[in-house]
Amino acid sequence: MELNELTIKQAAEGLKKKEFTSVEITRVCLDRIKKRNKEINAFITVCEDSALAEAKAADKILASGKGDVLTGVPFAVKDAICTAGIRSTGAAKILDNYTPPFDATVIRKIRQQGGVLVGKNNCDTFGHGASNENSMYGPVRNPRDTGKVAGGSSGGSAAAVADNMCIYAIAEDTGGSIRQPAAFCGIVGLRPSYGRNSRFGIMPMASSLDTVGPLAKTAEDVALLMEIMAGQDKLDATTVADKVPKYTKAISKSVKGLTVGLPKEYLDVEGMDKETREIILAQAEKLKEAGCEIKKVSLPFTKYAIAVYYIIVPSEDSSNLGRLDGVRYGVRADAKNLYDLYAKSRAQGFPEEVKRRILIGTYALSAGYYDAYYKKAQKVRTLIKNDFENVFKDVDVLLTPTSPFPAFGLGEKADDPLAMYMADVMVAPAAVAGMPALSVPVGNNKKGLPIGAQIIGPRLGEEAVLQVGNKLT
Ligand code: GLN
């Protein structure tokens, strides 16, 4: 096995036993990036020099017998997450030259352990998309089939992990952006409960839905990362004070006795790929054999999740993006006056999908329409959340497909925003409700494309989610 193919756990053990050094594993990852990034386009920025310097520093710590589990292990970060001293564009030209002076809280925690940052991942601009084709730095190709999309918006992060350009990646999930690319590329990705991990330093998309979580090769690695990333942060008032559980302990527990719900709204929907459905149902059988009780359940308000999501998210997007005016960073257009400067810089610095969301969101929030759209969507959001809370009185977790279909072709949905929005149909509901949800790879279809199973849990129920996910991988 090559060093870049290791899991975090394996890499940490090898480093501790001095079987190889951090500089060695980092070099192998950087070489892989050099070889593959031209085609896959998973990175916007590669930090070769700083990564090697960080690896050397990690090797010193390890040589003295010290170090934590992430010391010296190479990782990548979605470009919509701020990294101190490293350019962070959010895949937008309007932030093309932005270098944050600070780390996002979750990144600070990883770097404090001595994590080695190899680069910043391509994504749909500001997280707007489900295929990574809305990036101003070009689309990401799926390493499993380069004619297909890697998923979005964290397509670069999922492709980088799946193609062994790094050991794990940190990304953001507002409405599926960690889970769907993880499913399309055949790796594991967790959207934590809203408030579990600090959002400080994440470029805000829809503040009431944004979460930050890990993408890795195993559920065990995800559990390990969550123990480090989670916790209250005084820089993010929405983080919860609840103690961070020992996720790595939870995953080794037997799933026997757990009740798993199979919601009909995720299996019998229009456009559902037959093979995907069969593969997911086979997972339910597998869990049954392992001693779980499988219960058919229903969440009737699920059918409104996409409509609710695509009112609330563009509304919050339009408000958050108001701060980007072309004055301080990135694209600054030639203009005769201040108004012109704002208008032209924003016209050049944002891609079409971002403009579409600013227009939809501004409309939905405007006087006269606010009650009919935004307020109504918030009310239906509560009904969707109630559905989940009711069902979790009867079941421990829900099992669903992550996506109704496997990775689709590049260009296939690019000109049809509504078709692209519908790709989120299985990942938006948990996001709207603030619930944790994990995607795990559960096999390939006949064409060799990976299929992801989604495990949704109750709020702060990451332990059961990871426990069941671990059983399925
Ligand atoms: N496809 C979703 C969207 O376009 C994903 C967003 C996200 O999670 N960042 O809004």
C-alpha cells in the first residue's frame, strides 16, 4: 500500500512507530497532486512549501516521542473555509486574492495538533451547487470516472480524498455538500448536527444551515476527526455546550438492538434509480442480519424540503453576500463612480448561480413578499423538523440513499438549475432540520460507479449515526 492510500489511523500508527516520516507521506501526497490535479482539478491552491515545512516541524515533534493523532498527517481544506496565510477564494473571482489572517476554528484545532495542510480544494462558488460545475476555477472530474461530475459543492475535497491526494479533507455542508460528493466519489462524509462544530471562519452561505465536517476513507477516521473538531466556541454563538462524546468508542459498539427506519419518501420517489434503491434495501437486510430492527416509516413533510431549502438558502445567501463589493479584495472593475464599481465588480466576480441566488433571495426577502415566501418557508421548516422529531421517538436512525442516482455526466444538468436543485432531494431535509447525517459507500452499480447510503440521526445523535455507518462500510 502506498503512503497516500493510508487512513488517518494507519498513518498515525506508522508515524508513531517511525515506519515513515511526515515529510515522506506529505511528499507522496504532493506528487500525487502534481500528477493528477491537471485532470481532476480538485485543488485551487497547492501549498507545497508550507506543507513541507509543516511536515518537518511535525517530524521533530514525533521524533521527541510527542504528538497527537493528527500530527504529521496531510489534509486538504475546502476553499470556502479560511486558512491563515493561505489564499482562500471560495472558488469566486471576487475573492481571488484573499488571504485570511486567521484560521477557521476547526482548522485551528487540527493545525494545533500538527496537521499538514497540502492545499485548498475546488468547490462550487461559495458552496452553491451539486456538481462542482459552478466553480469559477473550472469543474472537478470524478476520479472514479472522469466523464462524470464529482458532486458538489465539496467536489474537490471528495475527489482529493478518493484519489489519494490527501488523507482526509475538511469541508462545509449547508444542504448536502459533504454527503453527496462523498457518495459520488465513494468515500465517507459527515454533516454534523447544526451547532456541534464551530462555523467561525467558514465563508457564510446560509447561516442557519451551514455546518462544517470531515470527509475521509472510513467512518472510524470521521469519528476520530469529530472528537477533535467538535465543541463549543465563543466565536460562534450557535455552538452547543454539550460534552463531545467519544465517537471512536461509539463506533466499535454492536448495532444489535438498534431500530433503523426506512422512510418511504426516500425510496419511492420520482426519478429514483432502480439499482440505487436495490443496493440501499440490501443494506437494510445487512443491518437486520446484524440484529437491528427495520421499521418502515413516513415523514410526510419531506416533499416540501427542496421548496423550503431553495427559499431560505438564497435569502440568507443574498444577505451574506452583500458584504462582497469589489472594494477590498479580488475583482475590482474599472468604474466611473461608486455605484458602477459595485455593480461591475459583482457582475464580474460572481458566477451565474450566485447571481441567481442573490436575485431569488432579495425577492423573497423584499417587503410585500417576505411573509408569502421567507416566513412561510420558515413555518414549513418547523413541520419538517417535527417530522424528524416524531420519527426519532420510534427509531434510532434512518437509512436512505444519499442521492437518487449515482454521479451524472459532466454538462448533463449544468444548464438546468431546477434539475440541479432536485439532485439535493435526499440531502436537503436533514439540513433544513439541523440533524446529523452521514454518507457511507456501500458498493458500486453495474457501471462501477459508487453508491452512498445516508444515515440520518436525531440532533446530536452522531454516535448512533457513526456506529451504523461503520457497520455498513
Ligand atoms: N446543492 C446544495 C446547494 O446548491 C448544496 C449546498 C451546500 O451544502 N453547500 O445549495
